[in-house]
Amino acid sequence: MRLIKARAQNYRSIEHSGEFEISDLTCLVGKNEAGKTALLNALRGFRPSDDFEFEKTKDDPRRFLNRYYERHRSRSSEVITTWWHLTKEEPPNCGACQYSRLPKTCGPLEGKS
């Protein structure tokens, strides 16, 4: 299983990153404060290795925070969508492949204020 494409949105300075491909070596280039670290943190939130959690008041784009519930009627905000390449040995419905749905959405901003 290999991550091949991702899209981040509604996270810190990122309103919508657009879809971008990920290969064995992927380089993020941008000016200071352009959102490179925010993009990496959004990806990190997909499968965190520590106590990482998305927080609505901290992580939703600040310019939209007052209109959060108006923009996200379901009370959650989609942060990261990922696309995966599966090998023949990894069927999309196997129990061990918990991250195998295409596209995979993770990281709702809910429950914290």
C-alpha cells in the first residue's frame, strides 16, 4: 500500500490545497508562511504517531472560524483526503487494510472548541 495523492483543506492557513501527487521523493516549495508546515501537519493528522488531534478553534482557518457551523453543517470539517495504490495482495475490503478506501477522508474537526 502506497500513498499516491492527497488534498488538504480547512486546516490552519490552507483553505484548499488542490490535489497533489506524492512519490518516493516529494519536495514542498513555497515562501515563508505559505503553509508548507500546515500541509505536513494535516498529512500527519491522517495517521498520527502521538497524541495529535485536530482542534476546531486552533486548526480551522481563522478567517472562517466565526462561520464554522454555517460552513460545516455536519459539525465537522474535512481536513485531509488521500488516495492509495494497493497491490493485488491488498484487497480494498480486507480488515487489516484500515487505510485502504479510495479516496480516504480523515481528521474531522469536531468535539473540541
